Amino acid sequence: MKWGRLNEHNLKARIREIMGTYLDLSEYEVFVFGSRAAGNATERSDIDIGIEGPERIPGAMMMDIQDALEDLPYLQKIDVVDMHTVEPKKYQVMTQHTEPLVYE
């Protein structure tokens, strides 16, 4: 499946590059969750990206990451969530289906 103007492999590679610019990927796990990870996404589905690590990511850095993701040539929205900001019940639902995006 094409993901916007990038194919899935190239889009994931670009997302990994962006994450590596801002985060020490040996300390942070970056993954896709939501409909794309669950396997029930449509062509119009956004991409939900979770970041989990030893500490909360500063708000300014999260905004920089989101801005960099929005600059990618992808037609649908890409959302990024610091999992430290998610309530426990919602966290359980969000992480039922995940797909690793960055491997270190």
C-alpha cells in the first residue's frame, strides 16, 4: 500500500530519521498504534505514532517532532504521542496493537 506520496518503507525510514534527530533511540521506543497497527486502516487513515522512554519529552521538542512529521510528503495526518502523557486506561487501549517503528 502507498502511504501518501511515499511508500510504506520510505515513509517509515523518514520517520526514523526524524526521531533520531530529536531522541536517543537507544532509550526511546517509537511505534505505530491505532488502525494501522491493528490492520484495519483505510487509505485515508492517519498514522498514530507513540514514543515511550525513560522520561517525558519536553513540549517544545514534541512540537518540533510534530512539525518535522507534518513536513513529510504524506497526504494523511501523522500524530505523535508521548506515552507519558496518556492516562493509564487509555494507555492500555492505545497499546493493544503496536508495530515497532524504530529498532535499536
